Amino acid sequence: MHIKRSLVGILIVLTLFITLPNAHAAEQTGGSGLSISPTRSELTINAGKSDVIEITLKNISGVDIKAGAVINDFESNNETGDPKIITDISSQSPTSIRDFLIGVEDMELKKDEIKKFTIPVQIPDNTPSGAYYGVIRYTAEPVAREDATEKQVSLNASLGLIVLIQVPGDITEQVQAQRIAVERNGRISSLFVSPPLKVDVTLKNTGNGFTKPYGKVIVTKGGKEVYSYEMNNTDPRSNILPGASRTFKDDLKNVDGLGRYTVTANISYGKGGDILTLKSSFWVLPLWFVLTVLAALIALIVAGLLVYKRLSKHRLRRR
């Protein structure tokens, strides 16, 4: 009976094993022929008040260019928090910043020229409180025709400045804890042969303002802490847009031995009055352990067959 229970337990483990499957940069450059600084601007402006956005553009294309400007709305991709730009300007999001920005226009820059300028921001008196956001994008076009022929393909890309504006008033800051999990090479599971490499903490902003969650994530084994880190520990911290979810992915370390691990996240937001707790457990079963179990299973099956064969022969003799 004891051997039979052990065999069933090993089979369950093996069955599970088989079936379980940034915008923080101060300057942005690239194939656009331009560099822009900063890449993100966060403002808090009361209704009826104004402020300015400071921008530095540099022509790094090697030729004289015109930097074409456009304001686009965007939405979160609900995974990394990166913006999904809405290029269709025929419709306007309720959270758009287009009506707030004044004097966003094209400008010409000589080769290697740097221009520092400001864009005025005016919030109308009747603007409801809440979060508003968009991106100011610049696309470089060579001014001279001969340069256009040679450079146009490499200057098709655009780069932009993300603008986040919060209008104070009736602001509700609320975060919903959705999931904590571990993954290796994009595969989320609760059972691993090789140690997982990332911790994923997924949160949703259910309020009407921007929120910047933060907190401590602790990994334990047998009740003993083996690793910990501070989530969203950047300057400035990353935002979650209203109504959007975001997964914060961080490196997982010191998980390298056989056993059951537990990862716990204690998350705060706003002024830190509320704490959300997420917890999940996972197993690490190294290859040597799996092979040992397989060998033991095969040995048990062979032993069982031999015993069954002997018992069958004994019964036949008794007959």
C-alpha cells in the first residue's frame, strides 16, 4: 500500500511537470535625425491656470531639416505601460491634451543646430478634474531636394515627448491588485526545471488620476527570505494611466535550488495609506531531480512487473 501511494504521488508530480506550461530617459535619439529632451513632462495645473513645457531639440541628421510637429493621443498597451499612439487625428480622446497646448508648430533646424523653446499650456476654466495625456511628435524632413533624395528614408521615424497633465479637484486614486507571477523566458508557470528569471506584478488603475505604485517584493523558501527588491523604484516612478493595467517586470535572483518558493508583494500608492498584498508560490525541480524521479519510477514499475510475474507463476503452480 505504501509503495502504491508513493507511485501515485510521483505520477502526479510528473504529470504536472509535463503539462504546465521606458520612457524614463532624459534624452531620446534614434533614426529620426533628431534628439529630444526631456522625453516625459509631468504637470499639475488647476483649471483656469497655465504653465509651460520646456523642450530641447537637436538636429543630428547631418543636413538641414524641418521638424514637423503633431500632437497625438495615446493609450496604454496594458502590459509594459508603453504608449500605443493613436495616429488618427479625426477623433479626439476625452483625456486628450490637444486643446491645452498652444503654438505647437513645425520648425527648421540647421545641421547640428540645437533649439530650446517652450510650449504654453492653458487649462480652460470648465475642465473637469482628472488625468490628461498625449504625445508631441516631431518628424525630420530634409529641406534641400538633393538631401531629401539621399536622406528621406532614414528620417521617416519620429520621436516624441510624452505629456502627462493632472487637473486637481475630485481625484480618486485607487489601485486594484490583479496578479503576481514568475516567469522564465516569457513562460509563466508554477513549476520550473531551471529557475525563473522575472517577477511579474500586474496592477490596474481604477481611479481617475495618474498613479505611481511602489512597494517591496520578497521571495522566501521555507519561511526564510532569499531575495527582495523595491518595485517601481525609478526616478521618476512609472505611472499607470486611469483605467489601464500595467505589469511591472523585475529580475528574480537567488532562486537556484530544489524546493518550494513563495513570492509576496506589498504594494502602496498615493500617500501610502492603503497596502495591497499579492502572493504566489512556485516549485523549482532541477533536471537532476526529475531524472532521479524518473529512474525511481522506472525501477518501481520494473520491480512491480517482476513481483507480478512471480506471483502469477506461483498461482499457476498451485493450480
